[in-house]
Amino acid sequence: MSIIRRVRDITLATLNEHLEKAEDPVKLIDQFLWATREEIIQSERLHAQYSAHGQHLKMQWLQAEQQREKREQQAVTALKAGEEQLARIALHEKASAEERSAQYRDLYEQSRLNMEDLEKTLQEMRSEYQIVYDKREYYSARMESLKLQQRMNSRYSAAGAGGKPEGMFRRLDDRISGLEHEARSLRDLRQGGPDFAAAERGAVNPKVELELEQLKRKLGQGG
């Protein structure tokens, strides 16, 4: 039955080695399970064929054995009746039946041993399948947890790139505070008293005009 076990590319003994190199362990496990399941199906079919064949061999063996016993009784009956030639014929047929009985018995025993071997192989494969299937469910759950963790990390990274809400509003507060400061400064200037009023009426101070031009250039407003 070892021929059945060799059709798989990956056996349970080498599965772990392949898993260490696999990018997607769950996919590899699924391939192993599929191959094992196919072997189990084929082995179950072969087991059914062996069972039917074994029953046929056993029937042939038992029929030959019954024929042997029958011919032996006939030989005894013929001798009792003084029919020596008939007894000789019956014993000849008895020997043929005995030979057939031994042949079918040997075939049946070999078939029975093969079927027992196949049953052990089937039991091992079913056990392997269940063990790997349980591991598959475990690793599948781990992979799903990993994917969810990666998605969560990605969302947090995206949120972190834009800054926390507190930081965003702090920057907005600073901007508004700056605008408020500028507005107050202009208000204070307009309420600055006689000097500011004189400037408003058009009094020209060369020094002031020079500094004004410097400020314009600094602010990019120069003509």
C-alpha cells in the first residue's frame, strides 16, 4: 500500500519544512489537505474493491472445500457399495477440489492481509488529515488576526500622519491668535493719539517714509 502514499508531492513528514518556506502557509496546508483527501477517497474505493474481491475468493474457497468433503463422502459410499471405480473417480475429484480450496484459501489470505494494510494506511491518512485540518483552522485564525492587526496599524498610521485633533486645533488657535493680535495692533495704532492723527492728516516725515518703504520691501509690497 506504500504506492498509494507516494503519490503526494508533500507528506506529513516534510510538510513542516515546506511551511517554513511558504509565503502563504494556509494555502500550502489546503493543497496538502486536498491531496490527502484525494488519496483517502481513492483508498476507500480500493478498500471496497478489495472487500468485494475478498468475499469472492472466500466463497470460491468455501465452495471448493464443500466439494472436497462431498467427494470424500461419495468415495466412502461407493466403497461401501462395492463400486471401487466410482470411489476412485470421487477421490480424484476430491483431490482437484482440495487443490482449488488451497489455492483460493491462499489468495483470500493474501487479499485479507492487503486489506488490513490498506485499513491501517487509511486510518493513518485520516488521522493526518484531521491533525493538519485542525492546525489549518488555527493558522487561518492567526493569519486573519495578523491581517486585521495590519489594517488597524495602517489606519492608525494614516491618522497619525495628519496629526492628533489636539495638535490640529492648537495650530488653528495659534493662527487665529495671530490674526487677533494684528487686528488689535491696528486698532491701537488708530487710537494712538495726536502723533497718529497728524500722520493721518498727511504730515510727511522723511525718516518715517524711508522706514515705511523698507517695511514694504520686506513684506513684498514694494512698488
